Amino acid sequence: MVKYILHLAHQHGTAIVTSAAIINSMKILKKSIENCRAVINGAGAAGIAIAKLLMTLGLKDVILCDRTGAIYEGRENLNPIKESIAKVT
């Protein structure tokens, strides 16, 4: 049984605002999100939430960076969450 549920509003709110900005900019530029690339500087809770949401919208090319550099599959000393996102970005 789960005693506590933790909801991190900042990660969801930031991801929603960022995705809205991307959707609107794609409309203005008459471009498709599938043909774009994103670099997200910051791979904490909000950065990972942004990457996940943008990928659900069709973005295929995402580079996440933390204080050490780009996150990629095979990079040493990644925590389990960063290892997971490295597999799909």
C-alpha cells in the first residue's frame, strides 16, 4: 500500500508550458515537430519531463545535458532515471 503520493508540479507545469511554446512556434514556422531537434540543458525532473512530453508530441531528436555533458546510452555514472532516458533520446 502506498502511504504518500508525491506530485512534482514544477516538472509537469514546465513541460506543459514548454510544449505549448513548441507547438505554437511550429504553427508559426509551418514546420513539423518530427523534423526538429531539441537540446535540453538540465536533466533534472523538469528537463526529463519536458523531453518525455516533447517525444510524445513527435519529437525524435532530443539531446539532454546535465552538469557533466550530454546524456547518452553507455555513459558512466548515470543514475537509473538518466539511464532510462538515455535509451530513448
